[in-house]
Amino acid sequence: MLSERFYGVGEPLIQREGDTGVAAEAYLDLIKAMGCTAYRSWMHLTDILKDPATPDAEAAKAHTRLLDRAAELDLEVTGMSHEWFLPEGCRQRTGHAVPKRDLTEGSLYRQTLDMMEQSWCTMAKCFPQVSNWEIGNEWNINAFLQPDGFLDSDMSVPFTADEKLDIAVDLMYFAARGVRRGNPKAKVVSFSPALSTPWLGGSLPDYLPPMYGIAWTLDQIYSRIRSGRFWSDNPDDYFDLVAWHPYQMSTNQQEKDADLFLHIQEPDNLWKDYNDAAYRVMCKYGDGHKQVLLTEVGFTDCGDQEREERQARYTQKLLQIAAELPYVRTIFNFRLLNETGMLKKAGIEDNQIGGLAEVYFGFFTEPADGCQPRKKALVLQKAAGSMEDLSAAGLRVSQMKREKSRGETA
């Protein structure tokens, strides 16, 4: 039996408001029109807070407006951040970085953990509308967990896979404490691992399909928690729900980066086993009763019409398989909108993370193109059982942009 929150969508809507000129909350009508009941919101600590204890009034107001509308539409919200604050003495003040792991009281590392706890306490207290807080994103790869100063030209050595996972356990524990101080009713979601290939900073053996990196990472996390060498040997002290990103990717390890998203086959029992393997790890460590959020999954077609058609069929198949996984609470489809407008505005058409592939995950076009449903939006709508006219809903959103533009001109 499907969870009543099974169908969801993720999109950084506050960011898109600034890019497209359409109020963030207006886009939620498209999510509702597809029949979805859950929304994953990008809510970076460093975008919303001035410091770990102080919300930025304007940023908090914008997110409150979005979250209040989500509540009106009965969309369960999972808030996610993959940015945090660093203390004075570090080479940088914010980002995906931490100083060298040093558990000595007062060290820069311990100060970072304390700031993480306080930041999440402030966030959870500020936004009681958020039911679930996803406290980290893909910490098993170098892009999202780095040494302080990693991006400096004179410091290019990343953390090892073991170092990243030691740190991830620390970060989860302190983030969970913060969320529970700020809002005891909110659920804490684990950081969301994805593929764990060596060239991205993981240690999954090359002979395994890359998406088994999720199960490999979870086993490493759970074994650390249960070892008694960390802050608690009880997974409940780290998270209430478990998250991962089960993209369907190429099994050819020779293909790098965007190719992993493009040279793919139709989802089948192998995709199912990626997820079942991760759940088997949960059961191994006594956590089989916990629900799972598939916090990102989707397909990109790079604007190719034939690929879009094929991937709509893949979306249908993937949703069907996911619906048979009894441990899944929500599958968050990535993402609501195409991102072509942002790239053109910035003049970096081919330099976005993931290149052109990053542009075409959207279920709808952008307002400049009428917010029209793409083929996979119709597939998701049918699976969710909605009868809304998605084209009409999209036009209403795009007209909001045009009306705002006329008002500004006048």
C-alpha cells in the first residue's frame, strides 16, 4: 500500500523566484496539479541565517511565504541544506567544508560541530511548517564534503572515503541534536548518499554498478555508529528517516560525469536491487522499521526529443517499481523545472554542474516557455491519479510572470 506522501517533487523554488520573476509559492500549484503530496525544498543554512543563531529576516520571510502555501496545499515539506558555517580561524567561512577532524574540545572542528547544532536548532525553530529536515547532501562524494580551503589552488587533496564518512557521522549527530532542540516534532533525515565511485571520492569497487555505492555507504555509516567509537551507538540519535538518491545510471564505469546520466538502460530489477540492497543494510543494523525518502531521482534528456520520449517511459517504469517498495515513504522526482533560463542569464550555457545534462531534468518548461508539462509530467500525473489540466496550470504560472513584467514596465 502506497504512503499517502508517496509522490513528491524537489526544486529550489526560492532560487527560481529570483531567476524567473515568478513567486516561489506559485510553482507549488504545478506540484499539486500533478497529484503530488510532498515537496523537497532547498533551504541552505547560509542562505537563510546570518549566523548560526540569527535568521536573516528577508530570507526567512520568503521561505515562510513558500512554506505557508505548501501547508495550504497539504504538501509535506522536506527541507534540505548542504551548506553550513565555519568558525573564525578557518580558511573559509561557509561552504561544504570542514577543518581537519580533531575532537579536542575547542578545536576548529569541534567549533564547526557546535555551529552545525546551533544552526539546525535555529532553522527548526524558525520553520515549524517543515516536517522533515534532510541534514546533508551526498557527503560520500568530494563535491559536497571537502577539507577547509579545498577549492584554493594550493590545497587540492580531498578527504579519503573513510575520512568523509567519519565526518558525516559527526555532522549527523550534531545536526540531529539541533533539529530536536529547535522542534521536537520534526523528523531528522539522514544525509542522502548517491553513487560512490573512486573518481568522485568513494571506495566502491570498480566491478560493481555505481549505484551500489548507496548500500556500501550506508553500511559504512551504520558500522561506525554501532561500533561505539562515535557519539552514540544508537542510529536513532542520528536520524529518524533514511534518505538516498537512486538515480538510474549507466553501469559502464568508463563513462564519467554526465555520461552516467545519459547512457542508461530502462529501469528493471537492477534498479530495484540498488534500493533493496540499501534497505537490507538498514535491516542488518536493526533499522528495518524506518521509512525511506528517495530524495532525488530523475532523468535528463539534454533537450533531445527522442530521448525525452524514451525517458518518459523510463519514468513510468521507475515509478511502478518504486511503488512496490514497502519501505519507501516518498519518492522525490528531480526536478520541477528546466533550468535553461538560469544558464542563459549567466552566460554559462555549457558550464553548469553536469553540463547540459543538468538543464533538462525538469518536468515543466520555464515561464518563458509557458511552464508547459513535459512528457514525464504527464506520466507522473497519471501515476498519482490527478485529472488536472497541466497545460492550463502551467499557463497560469507563466502569465503571473508576464503580469509582473508589465507592472514593472508601467
